[in-house]
Amino acid sequence: MVTSYSNYLKVVFSPEDLCEMSDAILRSNCFTVQHFHYESKRRRDNDSGIDIHAEESTLMDITIRINEPDCGKQLLEHMQDSEQHSYALLFNATFKPTGRLDDYDDALMATGYIINIEEVFETAQQNGQQEQMLMHIHLLLNTITFVGMDNNLVFNV
């Protein structure tokens, strides 16, 4: 399995709530995001211009790289318990030498239910290793919160 981390990761995924425990997020619990996608549909009331939240659910698709097979166990447990959880996507995150989260440029907090996980094994020559594992996570969103540096709330979707 791939065990090396990049010194400068563009986007990392953490199965923890950034707003409640940003100091407790460990680098070893974060995953490198290969791809993520969601569509935000909003409607406005034509008379007042006030936002009306969409009546239909929104799905977020996230593809992460797993370093070892046991690393994704917590996500599989979240899917099985059918409860709402919070997940953080951290942009340009840096970590302290102790492995704890130090800083990030922006973050996206997604709260919802994992409805499906697909595991994919790719055979690729990388750092002398033969195989890497990807997880495709399908998340039924309840809320999306954009967070700036130092947990400054930007807005909810």
C-alpha cells in the first residue's frame, strides 16, 4: 500500500467535525482527496428574493486515496450505523510536526449520511508499491458549510 504523504496536500478529507475539534484532527486520520463533486440547487422567492432551500436532496461524491485497508473502517461504520455525521474537506492544509492540524486556507464542512462506498484497487507503480486503494463515497447531504481560516463561518448552503 502507499504509505508516503505529500508535504503539501491540496485537499484532504477528514471524517471529523472541524468546527468542534479542529485541534484534534490528526494527519494520520486524513485522506488525500482525488476528486469531489456536488451540485447546489437554490431557488429564490420571486416576490421577496429570499432563498428557498431546495426540496430535493443533494448528493456529494468524494473519491479519496486510502493508504492501508484498515484506514477506511470508520467510514464503513458510519455507513452501517445510518446516522448523520460531519466531514471536513480542508484546502491547503498544513500539519504541525506532532501530526495535528496547524492551518488551512478554506474548508468545506459536509453533514449528511453515507449511502454508498465503492472500493477500487488500482495497480500502479508508485514509490515501489504496486497497489493503491481508492474509496468512492456517496454522501446524502443535509448541510454544507463553508469555513474560512480560524473557523470563520462564511455561509451555509
